[in-house]
Amino acid sequence: MKSILRKVDQGVQLTKEDAVALLKTHNQSPEFYELIAKANELSRKNYQNRGYIFVQIGINSDPCSGNCKFCSIAKDNFCVEEQASKSQGEILEQVNKIDFARITALFLMTTADYSQEDFLKIGKAVRAILPPHVIMVANVGDFDDAYALKLKDAGFGAAYHIVRLREGSDTALPREQRIRTLDAIKKAGLDLYYCVEPIGREHSYDEMADEMIRAREYGVDVMAVMARTPVRGTAFEHEKPITELEQTKIAAVARLVTNPGKSMNIHEPKKMALLAGVNQLYAEIGVNPRDTKGETEKGRGFGVDEVIALLEEAEYHVD
């Protein structure tokens, strides 16, 4: 532990072996507190103690061919209370209700099969009413180089895209396809937002470390870790989730290994992880893949005020 943390202090990139060693730290050991303290120290110093709030709007809840076994919207699981798709007018109405004074980014999320052209139209309309300081982020299915450029032209500054843990076995999406989209995002000059997810008890530290290293290789400035939610009606509904203590440790390791330039997130919001280098949280509107409610703000989703309160309780400045 001490030799690995010395490497962090010296600005030396951690190896996969270092990442796995840190992840193996016993959660009730003195070393656990050394680990989260170092991640906390880096975030407070490197991010000038600033906290970030991102908002995500889930646009549609149509059965998705991505067929992720853990997702409420997957075609084989579909357990959202209703199938629905927000109109452009409804989306703009929701955007207009948001106070963006302390919000940095707005994510627009769809299923993998949502019309790419419709999404571009919605993106352009949303960008036209967003304050200039708010980054618009696409959270959509896979796409090619040409579409990545169209997203940029429509006003998107970033895209959220990942290789999920056990992609291709717990999902119907080939890993190679996911990687091609990551490459398209970077080639187009869009910022890539990344996450190690959805973490379950069966996932090895090796698997998690691989995604942390991948994120670093793509030069991400916004990083996250997310635990899998045992959504009622999905293949994992009876699987016990990882503990908050375990997720906090994973977030700390991801912070040290990936060293994102802007922020570190944990999903869903957890108070404990705010002592482990996490300085960014999400508020959510509309459909949520970890919820069976059509409007997650009435279910699992956190609101903007709740997220601000959590960050301020941790003494992050939310401008």
C-alpha cells in the first residue's frame, strides 16, 4: 500500500497490478483509510474542492435490443411501468424547468434503438435553450465516426460510453462494437465520460482494473463507478448488491488509477464515497435503467436539491 501510494505522490501512473492490489485492500483495515484518504486528498487539491452536478433526462422506455440482463428496459426483462417516448416539446419543457445555475452538464439518454436522426433534432433544440456553460452529453447506443461528428455539430460536447463489465455475455452488445464507438467519440473531438459498471459481487478486481486502465488510456476527464442495482424483474433481481463500503473503496481506486482531470463520480449518490475522492453526483429525470418507474424522480432518482445538499455536506463548493 505505502509503495503504491508513494507512486501516486510522485505522479507515476499506477499499473493494473497496482490497481488490483489496492482493490484487494480489506475494507475494515487501517490501509482502507489510507487509501480513501489519498483519493480524497487528490480530489480536494486537484479539483480545488469543487463539486459538480450533472443532470440526466431519460428520453424513452422502449424495449431495448441491447438486452442487458441487469436493465429494466431490456427487451427480455422489460419491467418499466409503461413503454413511452418523450416528445421534443416535453423534453424542452423539462429542460426549461431546470435551474442550471449550479449544473455543469445535461445528459440526454436513449435506448440503443432510438432514431439517430430524431436524437440529433432533439439535441439541437435543447442546445438552443441551454446556458452556454452547460455541456450537453449524449448517452445513446453505438455509432460510427460520421455520426460522432453529427453529434458535435448538433451541440454535444461529450458522450457517455463504456465497455460494461462482462459486455457481450451479460449484454447482447459485442465489446468490439463498444470500442469502435469509443474510438469514434475521441476521433470527433468529443469528451468521453466513462464508468466502471455495473459492479456486482461476481466481478473480479481484474475486470474492474481493466476498465480503469481503459478509461485512462482514453484520457477521460470525467470518471465514475456504479454498483449494479438488483431491479425487480431482471435476471439479477435476487443478487445481493455490493456494500457501500466496497463501492467506496472501488471509487477511491478508480480515482487514483484513472486520475481524471475534472471529476470523480459514484452512482447512485452515496454519502460515504464523498470522503473517497468523489466530487460529482447525478440528478435524474425520466426513465432510469435501474428503476421500474417511468419517471425516476418519483422513484430511485435523486433531485438537484438533494445532490447539492450531499456535496455541500461534504464541504465541496458547488458554484
